[in-house]
Amino acid sequence: MVTQSRKFIGSGLVLATAVALTAALPQALGQSNYPNRVIRIVAPTSPGGPNDTIARLIAQALSERLGRQVVVENRTGAGTMIGSEIVAKAQPDGYTLLMGLSTLATNAATYKNVPYDALRDFAPITQAVSTPNLMVVHPSVPAKSVKELIAFAKARPGEILYASSGKGTNPHLTLELFSNMAQIRMIHVPYKSSGPGIIDLIAGHVAITSSPMLLSIPHVRAGRLRALGVTSAKRVAAEPDIPTIAEGGLPGFASVQWYGLFAPAKTPPEIIEKLHREVAAILRSPAGRERFTSDGAEVVASSPGELATFLKAETVKWAAVAKAAGIVPE
């Protein structure tokens, strides 16, 4: 009787093991053959902006390197939360990725109901690019320096309209930090992304914006906008004649915009590592580096662990800025 029971239990264990291995086999094969279908990169911003531009450059080069189509899908709205939520809730199989940006670190400080936890629900792949914002004004604004802008704004409290890429975005908080440090008061006009804000600034509907340099510098070079300063701690090699905001009159001021590639949490480590390896190679290639640095950006190509640490530090930093600016999450 005991022998029969042991045989039965032994047979059951063998069967259970076989079932488990069979169930795991497709997943294992899928990972080893990754990718075997179209990869989607969700850009939570409008077409034409820097986030979209970076996503498309990576997608095109990644398609060539992997031999599989990589497409970009723009899903805008709610301060980039709509597109980000899509990726946070997607299958963690490496076929839905997020071209994330600074809002992953700032939305928690400005929105009550963020539908994901940026530190928990995403698997970092690489911080692709870092770029300073460029503080630009419409040519009709008489200020030609940061000091002159501060004086101009102080004489017109609550009258100057400034554009941003949306509530809680890096450009928004950058100008809130600027206003707080300069002790001025301007009116915030949020847009869905940086692109539409730049268009309205060129048209003269708003007076000033702090926009990613990748997007704004072509308009400065064409004479459509006037640059007052870069928001980074040091000048940009591509435009060495443009001073930093700190040099222009606000010592200690610094803020940069960043863009990074993420997958849903629990994506297999081997897929994360493959994507990191391929994307980092794209960014570090002579063509990739030249494309970004020529417009003032800096190629980062960080490791997944470095991006995770950076995201946490940015979240803490901008929560403090939002609190100091009196921004109440809504």
C-alpha cells in the first residue's frame, strides 16, 4: 500500500514538473527569440516635440539593428499620464515600451491621482538624452538678458504669460523655480507638449517659455525667438555664446530635461539587457551623438540601474520644488 502511494506521488510530481516545464517553454523560447514581432514605443507627447523626435530616431535605428519593425505611437494627454499608463499596464514582454521623460519624476508632485507608480511600475532601460531647457522670449519682449526679464516681470506682476508643455512638466516647474528664485509672478499657460507652446510663442500669444533646447534652438537660429539663457549649470558647447540662467542673474539655478526608455515592470532581465545594449550603441554611435549634440543635447546612455537611481533622485528634487512654489496636487 505504501509502495503504491509512493509510486502515485512520484508519478504526480513527474507529471506536475512536466506540465510546468511545458508551460514555461513558450515564454523561454519567446525570450530567446526576442524580438519576433513588431515593437511599439509609446511617446506620451505630441508629434514633432523632442520626446517624439528622440523616440523616432531610436525606433528607426533599432528596427535596422534588430531586423524587426519598431514603431512610435503618440498617446498624449493628462500631462503624459495617458501614454505612460498604457505602458505601465502592458504585458511585460518587451513589445510595448515607453519613451519616458521628466514628467515621470514630477507628476506625483502635481497630480493627486497618478494611475501608476513611476518607481515601481516601470523597468528602466536607459536614460537616452539629457538636454537643458532654453529660456526664450518673443522678439517683442524688450528684455535681452535674464536680469532685464526679471526687471520687466517685476514691473508687471501677474501680466506676463508663459507657456509650458503641461502642468507638472519639467518646463513648468523650471519656470516656477525661476519665478520663485527671482521673486516674480507670471501666469502659466499649459499646453499638451512643448511643440504647440513654441508655435504660440512664435505667434506672440505668450511671451516666454522654457523649452527643451532640441526644439527651441532652431527657432533662435532663425531669428523667430530670442534666447536669454540655458537652464543647465554650464554652457552648452553647441551654443557657447548663450549664458546660463545662473550667470545671467540667478546664481545656483539649474534644471535639465531628460528622456529615457522604459518597459513595464517585470519585463525579463535578458530583454531589458538586450534593449539597453542595442539602444546604447545607437546613442553612442558617431551619427547618433552628432544628431543630438549639434542641438545642445547630451547623450547619456546610462545603465538600467543608473536610470533607476536617477529617477528616484529627480522625484525627490522636484517634489521639493513644487512644495516651495506652493503647487497643490489636483
